[in-house]
Amino acid sequence: MSMLLLSLETSSPICAVALHHLADGRLLGQAELRLEKSHSTHLTVLIEQLISNTGHAFADLGAVAVSDGPGSYTGLRIGAAAAKGLCFALDVPLLAVGTLPALAHQVAARTPRAVQYVYCPMLDARRQEVYTALYRADGTPVLAPTNLILDPDALAEHLAQAPLLCFGSGAAKFEAMLGEEANVVFLAGVQPSAVAVGELAYAAYQRQEFQDVAYYEPFYLKEVYTTTPKGQ
């Protein structure tokens, strides 16, 4: 019986996969590689190994979830292609989970007295820009995902209302600008997780919030700029 949820996280340099049971959301296993540009060569290997090592087969998959973005353009494309390919081949539904709400969920689920904070995931978007959003502990959005150019007053209105927990690959840039700000806490080492994607995808599966496999595209948040190689 197809009762497993496979989740892929490829929005960052980390290539990660997780397997949950669709009956109760129980985590069965996870695997990840923290190697730059490893997604194209290692994602399918991680998937195959995780399914095999947990004693299952591809036929046991009942749904596939993918980190929806924002994040690395190339990583998101690779994750989406792998997820869509599996869904087509196995005739199972596709679920998409935002990278920012998944990061916020990951931190809130492990934070004592979680309801007193507002959660601020930040992903590095080059220069002084980050992809960010604000969420309450239960996942309710306070600020929708945006590409934010950082300055010391960037989130001043929200800092005045509630203490913020800031984390993710872009948080260090904001910390350097703010200095000693009493109403914000910066958490180091928080990286996108396929387990968090799977936890939110499990809830979305119960609500049957499925994507159109044929037309699904990741949420890039801003346009991708490409350049023409010199000499052309």
C-alpha cells in the first residue's frame, strides 16, 4: 500500500531527503549531504538509498513533497524536476512547501515558550539582500515572503511589537547591522531541513493541497538574471 511521503529539500547548498509515514506523520528516516553543488549528482542517490535503507520500495510512496523556495534557482529546479518525475512515474500527488515557513516551523517546534516570539527566517540573496518573512509560532504569517534589502531599520516596526528570532543563511548580515538590539535573538547554524518540509507537507496532504504536476514551478520570489558569456 502506498503510504509513504518522500520530501526533498534542495533550496540551499544542503541536499536533503526525508521519509514520513502518511498514516500518522511519523518520521522513518532522513539523509543529507552538505556539499556545494551536489544536488544534480547526489539527489537521486540519496532518495534511492533512503527508501532502500528503511526497507521500502518506490511503489510504497503515496506522495512527494518538495521545498518550494525561495532559494537557490538551480537547486529549486533540480528538486522540482526530481519530484515531478517521481509523481508522473508513480502517479502520486505533489506537495510544495515554502522554504521560509518550513524554516520557521523547524525553529518554533524546538523553542521553549515558542508563542512569545515572532520567527524571522532569512536566506542569503547576495549583497545586502535576503529572502525573508515573519511567522508566529503556529505558522500564521505576519509578513509575507519578500526580498528585503537590509539596513538597520529594515524590520524596525516589527521589532517594536514583539521579540524576533532571526536565523538562516542571511541572518548574520542583519546581525552585523543591528549590533546590540534588545528585542532580537540571532540563532546560528539553522539550515533548511527535509524533515521540516515533510512535517508541513504531511499537514498539507491531510488538507489535500496538491500541486498540478504538469504546471508546477518553484516560487523563486524574484526574477533570475542571466548573462551572456564573453565572446558571444
